[in-house]
Amino acid sequence: MTRYLLSRTAQALLVLLGAYTIAYLILYLLPGDPLAILLNAAGRDIDALSPAEIAEARRFYGLDGTPLERYFELLWNALHGDFGFSASKNAPVAQLILERLPQTLALGGLAVAFSIVEGVGFGYLAASVRSPVLARFLARLPAFGVSLPSFWLGLLLIHLFAFTLGWLPAAGNDGFRSLILPAFTLSLYSAAIYAQLLIRGLEAASREPFIVTAYAKGLTRGEVQFRHAFRNAALPIVTLVGLQIGNTFSGAVLIETVFTRTGVGRLAEEAVLRQDIPVVLAVVTLSAAGFVFINLLVDLLYPILDPRIDHASKG
Amino acid sequence: MKVLRRCFIRMFRRRAASATIVALSALTFVAASREQASGAGSRATTLRIAFNADNPLLTSLDPFQVYWIEHRVVLRNVVESLTDQDPATGKIIPWLAESWETGADGASYLFKLREGVTFSNGEPLDAEAVKTAFDADKAFLATSPGAFGAAFLEGYDHAEVIDPHRIRIVLSKPNAGFLQATSTTTLAILAPESYKRSAKERSLGAIIGTGPFVLASYTPDVGLELVRRKGYGWASHAVDNGGEAYLDRIEVRYVPEASVRNGQFTLGETDILWPRDPFSEADIRVFKGKGAAIASRSLPGPAYNLYPNVAAGRPLADPGLRKALQKSIDRTSYARTVYSDDFPVVQGVLDATTPYFKSEKEKLAYDPEGAARLLEAAGWTLGKDRYRYKNGKRLSLLYVLWTKETAGDLLLQDQLRKVGIELKLSFLVPGEMITALSAGKYDLVALYLTRGDPIALQSVLDPRFAPTGSRAAARNVFPPEIGPAAEKLFDAGLVATRGDDRARAYGELQDLLIDNNLAFPLFERVWQTALTGKVSGFAWTAEGFATLSSVRRTP
């Protein structure tokens, strides 16, 4: 098990390094002079500077040296928690992210919780109904949830719950109440996918021989469904939750704008728009790290959830 | 759907939060309780303003660096200037300086300061403080030559303190716009303490002024809070209420999503709705239905103009094509369609509220037939696809846009299609825009600046003065044969000390831009706010900002 853990962690680090490298390549080697962009964000014009000043500015922003040297320097700094300085935000990138991260973590966390409750709840319900017509109808419904654009859904929910019913605030970062609508909006896509997966899983499980055995033992329909079919069908959802967490955080980019929240998603969106390279690089690295960590956690959870899976034997 | 909805509603009503939800959301409770602790107190006299998103490019409240007009509205109520500009006449009137004399050469100004004025930290406003402010701005400019305040401080050399209440500002060369500059937020006088802090700290809110409100907090992208300054009493004559503000607090929120912003307003969660773009006819109808009033003012400075890239090899280097383009734009239907029936139709290069504005209405008449004739004569013939071609090449113009298009951009595209010109919209993020402008890879770009003096034209179009970002575009506006003449007019406007001379110089400059079709006005930059029925006393300043000390809000 230790060996598996070590190899899996090494893999995770490799993925992280890959994500960082690709982000660096895309951002720094894009056409256009990163120095001109950085200077512009700081309110200066590269054309107005003398060659000596340009060289000085290049050193100041860490843009001197070859791209490879810069890459290693940035990586070294990032490993020490120094993600550079955002010229247009007038703040160190690490500070910006630390300020914004709690908002996005709360939103993402609640959205994941919502999506599990909604997705599993709905999937379970849909597989439990006896009427074949209703069951088919319910089984088709998640496809609708997958195809709803989240910004549109967000605006719709704002109109219903904030402007028409007045139950929840439409926007802002003011506490738990302001988190419910954005988290729900963000959760629906993942929830629909979990529901689809669970409905299919339960359907497949219901044809398995052990289900027949369970019925033969005299268990009720509810008991068979929950104890035998559900436990088997739910396992793939765990994998998917790990993957969906990544989507949830990228979805935060849209949701945070619609709901006027200040999180990492909006920080990333604005940083991309003004080509604030240090911020984009830090956000990409951070989300990649989160993604890798969650998926590592999911992998390690498997043997606990399903004793038949044993990582040690593979290693 | 009904079942689903009932399901959701029930879910929320019960607040059916599972243990997991509670655990995961513990983080937000911390943030929440902190938010709710503040602000509960004096609801009755708190005014809530909703603006569009905060400046995405530059986080700064430092008056000397700020170009973002929403920030300038706020600053106008926190920091004050030597002079004020009368919103009705555009004349410069006393404020922190009760009188002044202009030197015979137009290169020095002797200001006599009003006595008894203090900054909100208790420091007195005296000649030393004014000198500190001007010198600090000059020092900042030395480190950051592209800063917004550069054009306002143009020519400032040094200040001589004559006695505690008299100061002479000496310019190294005449600058006719300087007196107006002393009335702007850009050259506002901050307390000496503010200049002991770094420019970065000032950007993040270390702003101490003499105004009727004090900046209590600023959270970039979220909002800011102003509180009433006790003992205030030195407003300029342009302001109705000369004493302390009627409001206790002002809460400003940045709300990027228009429908959310509008919804909050109609629900009464916002008292003043103040987006960047004018309202649509439909919005106005909804707001008025809720008892709201709409206040409008054209922002002084250039109108919303498109400027051509006339560099050799680009299609708009051809004067005939520029003329045809000018004739192809239907400005009346632009104002009516995109905005509303009573929206003013743009009449010239400048907005009508700018001093020395000259109407060029006749020259900007819509004349699609005339445009077609010009194009026909120049050899651009209509192809099967209704676009014009010459030597097998389609007549196509590249219009670079900041991030996204508006309804107006699409309408313009449609208007040009009618005469056979293809307008390609190219959406660029700010970083790409800088690259595109410096490389000259565009045909049309929109630039503007808000300032209550025609000198604003120089800041936009004169490459010697244009700020960072638009300098490259300014270089591409004038063909080599017209550039020197334009430069001469810019200089004449800058050094003229008599009103008549300025009127002549800027009148000729406006003519030059329209006669040579080097500016394509699209619409008057009208700023609109919607005010709930509870708000009264709202008044615009000359530069299209607002004095909030006269505003009252009934509970």
C-alpha cells in the first residue's frame, strides 16, 4: 500500500508539473510582448521608455534571461509560495489568491455537496418508481439538466428566488444565504451527470444474479435496492465526483460573474482578459493542484468503499 | 416542471441542509458574520449606489492615476480641487481657492486659498499642502510617464509658497487647459499624509481629502463605503448644499451583471442605479413604472467616435473612402434604435456639454446614395453578394473592439452593409488590443476620455500627449499631410490664453477632423442614472459626476 501511495503521489506531482509547464508555454510564448502587456497594466507605455529603462523593467518583472531560465526561476519561486506580483491589481499574487480562495472553496464545496445530494437523490428516486412511464420520464430528465447553460439557469433562478419570491439575495458575498443560489446553479450540471450514471448503474445491477438471490432471501424491494444494488452502482460516482470537482471550479468563472461574487474564478477571468500572466499561471497551478489532490484522494478511497479493490496487489 | 419547482421550493423552505453541507460551508459563515456585523445601524440615511464592474485593468483610487469615471464620481465627494467648473456654463469658479490671477504669459497662476479648510485627518489646507500635492504628482509622473494625470499636469514646473494662503503655480510653458485641470478630481489636493504613503497604498484607498465624505473602506471588485465628514462647510457655489452632507453613509457596490443590477434596483435594494452604458427604452419603461426618475448628462470630452487607421496600405488611407464611410452612418437611427426616442443625436467630434463644442450636424448627415456614388466613382463596384469589390478585393474594414460588441456595433455593421462595405468586428482582450494597435492591424477603433475641456481631444489624438494604450492608435489617425496642421491647432489651443483664441483653435480642430473624415462620431456619450422615488437632490457636476452632499434619501 505504501508503495502504491508513493507511486501515485509521484504521478500526481508529475501531472502538476505538466499542467504548470503547459500553462507557462501557452502564456509566455504567445505572440505579443509580455513586457508591453505588463507595463500597460501598470499604466506605462513601452514606446515611451528608453532601452535602458526597458532592460530595467524586464529585470523588474523577471522577464530577462532565456525562456528556459525564466521557466525554472518561476517554478523555483512558485515552489516557495512566491507567485509574483500583479501589476494591475497592485498586490502580490499569493495575497490575491488567499483573499479570494475561501469564497470559491465555499461555493465549490457547497456545489459539490448539492450535486451529490441532488444527483444521487434523484437517480435513486427515478430508479425506485414502479410506473414504467414515470420511470422513463424521470430517467430522461437529467439530460435536460446537463444541457442547461449555467449562466442562463443562474439568471432564471435569480429572477425566481431573488426578484419574484424575495427569499434569497441575488448577488454578493454576504454569507450563507448568498451562497445557496450560485451553489445550486453550479451543482445542477454535475448532479444531472451523477443521476444519469446512477440510473444506468441501478438498472444494470437489477439484472445481476445477486439481486435475484437477494429477492430470493426474502428481502423487500427497498432493502434490495439500497443494500445491494445501490452500493454497487454508486462506486463509479465516486470517480466522477473527483473529475467533476475540476468542472465545478471552472464553472465558478461564470457563476461568480453572474452572482457578483469575488472568488478565484472571477479573478482568473479578469486576469485572462487583461493578460495578467502571473495571476493566470498561479490560478492554473492552484486548480491543477486541487484537481490532482482530489483525484488522488478518490483513488485512495476506493479500497475503503469496495474491499474487492486492493491497490497493493497491483503494485 | 411544476413538480420540479415545488420540489426545489420545498427544499429551500426546509433549508434541508445535510451534515455534509454544513461542514463544507462552515467557511462562509465566518465571512458572513463579519459582513453582517457592519452596516446595520443607520439604514435610514444610507444611500446605496450600484455601478458596473470595478476597473478590471487598474486597481486604483489614486485621483492622479484614475481614469475610471465611476471612481471619479466617488472621488469628487471625498477630495476637492482648487477650482470648480460650473455645470451650467462650463466656467471655472472658486472652490478651495477663493480667487486667482493668471500671469501675463499664461504660464503662472497665483491662487489665494480659502481659509479654515481642513482635511479629514485634521491637517489644514494651506499653501504648503497644495505645494506638496502638486510636487507629489510631478514626482509620480517621473516614475510613471504614462499615468492618466500627465495631460492635466502638463507644463507644471514648481510651486512658490508666498504665505500660508497664497501660492503661485509656475508652468514651464503655457497650458491653457491648466485652470480647468485644477478643477478636476485628477489634480485634487490630498492631505500631506496621503503623499507620505506609497502610490500603491493610495491606489488601495489611502486617500484623505477635504470633501463632504470620507472614504471609509474600499474593497476592489466588491465596493466601497463613504461616511459623512463632520464639520464640512466649504462647497463651491455650484453645489446647493454648502454644509455637511444630508446622508450619513454611502454604500457603493460593483455589480457586473446588468439584469441582476436592474433587478436589485426594481426591488428597492439599490437607490441609485448607475451603469456605464445608457439604458434601453425597455429598461426606462420598467424603472419609470416603479416610480423611478432618470437623470442624464452628456459626458464632456470627445463623443463616442471611431478613429481610422490611415497608415499607408490600409483602406482608410483613401480620403474618398473615409468620406463615403462618414456618409454611410445613420446617427439618428443609431440613437433611436440602440438607446431611446429622446436620446440626443451626436452632432460633432465633441459631446455637446464640452466647452467650445462646435456642431458639425450638416457634415454628418446620413447620405447612403452619396456614399454609393463616391464608392462607385472610386472603382468599388457591387458584387453579387452586395459587397463592393475592386480588383477582385472586397471592401472590408476591421473594427477592433474591447472584448465584446454592443447592439450599436451590430447596427453599424448593418448600416455599412447597405452601402456595400463589410465591417468585420474583431473582439480583443486588452492585452491583444495593445498589440493590435501598436502593430496597426486594424481600420477603426473607438477611444474616448471624459474631461470638461476640449483639451481632452489632445489627450486622445495627439501622440505627444495620448496616454498609455491609445498612443499607438493616435499615431495612426492623421495622414502625413494633415498631421502638422493638426499639431499646430493642438498647440494653439494649448497656449491660447484668451477664450476667443481657444474657441478659434478648437473650432478649427473640430472642422479639420470632420472635413478630412478622421473621426466618425457614433453617439453622444450620455451618462444615465436611475433614481428611486426616495432620492432627491441629485445634481451633476460639469464633468458628468455628481455632488452627493446635496442628495437626500427618505426612509
